[in-house]
Amino acid sequence: MTARSNVGGWLQRAAGLHQGGRLEEAERLYDEVLKVDRRNPDALNLKGLIASQRNRHAESLTLFDRAIAAFATFPDAHFNKAAALAALGRFEDALRSYRDAIRLNPTYADARLNFGTLLYQQGKEGEAIAAFRAMTTACARDARGFYNLGHCLVRSASASADASTRSTVAKEAVAALTRAQTLDPGNADVRLTLGDAQALCGNYAEAADSLRAALQSASTWPVERHAETLSTLGEHFRKLQRHDAAVATQREALQLNPQHHLIQFNLAAALHDAKHLDEAEALYKKIIAENPAFTKAITNLGDVYRDKNLHEDAISLFEQALAIEPAFQGYANIAATMTDLGWLTTGLMVHDRTLSLGTLDATARLNRALTLLSIGRFDVGWAEHEARFDAAHIGTIRRPPPEWRGEDLAGKRILVWTEQGAGDQILHASMIPDVISRAKHVLIECVARMAPVFARSFPGTTVIGRHNSLSSASDGETFDVQIAAGSLGQYLRRSFADFPRKGAYLKADPAKTEHFRKSYEALAGERRIVGIAWRSRNPRIGSNKSAELANLAAILQTPNVMFVNLQYGDCAAELAEARTRLGVDIFNDPAIDSLTDMDSFFAQVAAMDAVVTTSNTAVHVAASQNIPTWLLLPRAKGTLWYWFQHRADSPWYPSLTITRAHDADTQEPWEIEPAGRVASALARWTAAAEPRRT
């Protein structure tokens, strides 16, 4: 038997030794092969691989080049050469060799993976994304391609300043990572990154589910990573307004890593949102004592003081943060505090100072816009109001073009899509008749619970209900242009003169209204029927514009009135307290749940003679139907922009009377004083008005 006939056996034995880590023995056998066949590509390639493994990269390159010279279409040699080149820092040469390996074997998953990874490491994010997209096509059963594509897309979306682009990229990331999860269901990293993508889409409930699944699968994660993931989960709960869950999860994360300042910070933020202001204050102070230059913690402590109405202390902290980091946000926070105090012009001056230093972030631009709108500066305010699309706390995502920009709508179909809370959607709907008068056809996309009301109120339009507030339900519909309902004002409400003095523009179901009216009249007798609501669930300022029912005693004790509960949510305890303490029996209709059945709630409100409420959904439902309505507003903080300043009437709602708290320096709850004035007005109205009959 000749030596050449032993080559196959030597290579097989050498490969086994190589795989077993016995590199010296394997290398000697490769040398034996090369003595017999100096151009043997397998021996050259594998000996080159051993040289690379021993960090003899220059030597390995010579061997890989010899293997390629002997067998030009040898993809493994090109792949190993690329790895050696990358180890030497010759990244462009490495990328070329990876391309050669992929060209020779398009389904070479490891080559595609390394190629995309190296592109990403070199800052070529767009090329990396393209490379991983190609990998998902060529290697459709390899989870790594989908995972890395999703990972790169998440990073790209996170860095994007444009909300629409961020949403589009994040949706592709979700799709890629969902596929990776299907292919590799036990991979905790895939689930974790999928949660990041879902959060970027605003789907925090789905993101929380993904993170919980990741934590269950992550048996090998170090405790620090486990703690950080728990803290991220707590942040998702916070954005879902699941305050107790957010606090509990952050506490659990902090137990795992007690010195982690970011987890401490996230716990303080959760405590703040849960209105545990004293505990949040103490924790922020601890964080700042250990990290005196942590400007975000200093700023957030200032926000806690704002919520405690300690405005001077808040401004002092914002100035402290500015001294450390002369960032624009510090001025914006001072401006917001001025607005809390009702000093709108002063706050606007501070905002303008911020503008002179550079570009405001989205939240600051939006706050400036709301200040401008609240003082009737529609010319500038509406345009700046578009910043809400970039403000994360608003959660409104811009739709792709073509967007209506005020041009002639004759002969065109336009989609108007609602946004934000129910009250905003009702208020914005007052502009829909203007659009109907201009366009060939109007499509209205709204949350599903508003669809019956809009369909009845705007006959001849196409009303499309959606169940997810962040998704589009109008896919497949044809239209020429689209616009968010909150953007209509810049074209239709340019001055107070543009607000038509019209009556009801939303209509309740007549049959339901008659049913409720007859039912309530049977209970009321000759008394007037007045609806009452007192609380707001607005996550940012709801507590500031909410009242305690017991503090509305002056209103509730008005003679010849039967009060009907219009407050959403569970308020049985408050109704019982009013009955016990005040001797007032507020009727609660168990058939109504405005959170799920808005159509019936509209009919219930339409059955009222009048409504008294704080700033919540009830005021919009009542006033949009032209029902006499009294609105109680706090002095400054908690007053939404669309109630404007120093007005007792509303250009949006002709039937609305606004009663604002006075500036009196008093420690009593804000609602007590304006409630007295509403009670007097209600008593006069009750005495003067004839009972309404259906």
C-alpha cells in the first residue's frame, strides 16, 4: 500500500483528534498528509484552522490561501480565512472572504451569521440588517438568522427619532423574533429581545408576557441579568398602569441586586406613579446622595415635589440639574412647573429660552404646544401639537402618507382616525362635520366602543371600529389621504371664530334614551334628574383633576334633584359614604358600564336634565349632546389645554359652563369652593326650569 493511499485514513484520524482537542497530534497527521500531497486542500484548511486556534493567524492565512489555490471553490477555506482576517483586524478583507464563502455555498449559515455580525460590529447597521434578511431566506430553518435580524432591527428602532419609522422597524423585528421563537422555543435571549420589540410597538402587555417567559427559561443567566430583566418587566407594568405589579416587581429585582442604581431608580419611578410620594422621595434622595450627578434622578425628585405642590423645591432641583448638565429638559421642567402654578406666559417665556438654546425634545415641544393652545395661540400651537407623535408617553403613532395637509378635498376620500382617550376622541369629533362638508367621502376609524355612536351621528360616512388603540383597522380600505383627528385643528380651528356655535353633534340611541328616561322619571317624580361624575383615570394628571365625592356635598344637597351616578369604575364605597354622611341617595344604574358599552352610556347621559362633573369622559359625552353641563376645574394643574384660560364658557361645547377654583390660599381640597358656586347655580336653574318630559 502506498503512502498516498493512506491519506484518507490519516485525514479521518486527524479530524477526530482535532475535534477532541488534541491539536498537536492532529497537526502532525496533517503534516504527514501534506508530505504526500502538498496541495491537499482539506489538510491545508484544517492545519490553518489549528494555527488560527493557536492565534498564529498570519501562518493560518498562508495555509488558507494555499487551500484556496488548490481548490478555488472550497467555501470552508474562505470562511476560515475570513475569521483569521477578522482576528487580525483586517475587517474589510474578512467581509470579502465571507462573501466568497456565501457565494460558493448560499446556504452556509455560519458564514452568513458571521458576515452579518461583523457588519453590525463595524457600524454598518443597514448592511447587517440586509445580510440577516438574506440569511432568513437562504437558511429559513435556522433561528439564528431571525434572532439576529430582530436584534439589529430592535437596536435600529430604538435609535430612530421618527415615531413612524420606529413603529415600522419594530413591527418587522416582532415578526422576525416570533419566527425565531418558533424555531428555538427554549431560547431565553430570543424571548427577551422579542419583548423589547413588542415594547417598541407599544404592546407592553405582550412584552411583559415575553419577559416572563424569558425569565422562566433563563436558568443559566447570571443574577445581575435576571435582576435587570425583572426591572424591565416592572417598567412594562408601569406603562400599563399596573402600579402595584410594577412596584412589587421592582422590589423583587432590587432584592437580587440591591446596589443597582438603575433598578433603584426604576423602583422610585414606580412608587411615584403609584402615588407613594413619600417613599419615592426618600429613595430618590438616597440615589442622589450616592450619585450626586445623576441628573435624571434629580429631575424626577423635582417632579415628585411638583406632585406634592412644593413648587419652589421642584424648581430648585431643576436648576440643580441644569447646573450639572445644561440640558434643554431642565428648562422645560421649570416651564412645566410655571404652568402648574398657572403662570402660562412665564412658562412660555422659559420654553422660548429653551428654543434659543437648541431643539426641544418631543415632550417639551408638546408641553409648549399645549401652553400655546391653552392661551389661544392656534397659529403656532397646532403645528407644535404634532410633537405628540414623537412623545413616548402619549402613545400615538403617525400613519404613513399621504397625509391631508389642508388641501382641497373635493372628489376625494379621506380617512380620519381617532387617537388618545375617549374624551379627546369625542372632542376631536366636533370637527368631523367640517371634513364631511368638504370631502367626497369620509372614513372614520375609531375605538370599537365609539363606533355605534359615530355611525349614528355621521350618516353617510364609513365607520371602522378597532380594538387595539395603537393598531390600524382600516387596512384594505381605499382613501386618498388620511389624518389623525387631533391634527384637524391646524386646518379647521385656526382662531376662536372658527368654532361653530352649534348644538349636539353626537347622537344617542333614541330607544335606549327613552328607556332610561322613563325609568329615571319613575324614580325622580317631580325632581330634576342630574348626572354626576367626579373622578378621572388620566395616568398623568387624573388625580389633580379628580374630586372626592363627599367634598361635593353642597351640590349633592341641592333640593328637588335626583342625582344619577355617571362615574365609571367601582364607586360603591363612595356612594355608600354619601348616603351615610350626607343623607344623599345617588342612584346607580347597574345596567351601565361605560368602560365597555359607550353606546348605552351616551343614552344614559342623554336621559339627564343636566350633568355636573369634573374633567373626565362624562363632560364630553354630555356636552357633545348639548346637555346643560357644569364642569368643575382646579385652579391650574390638572386643567387640560382645551378648556383654555379664564373662560366660563367653552368654544367646543355651547351647553357647558366652566367653574374654576379660585386662587384663595387655603388648605382645603380644591373642589369644595367651586362646588359651592355650582350648587348655587344648580339651585337657581332647578327653581327656574320646567320639568322635562319625553
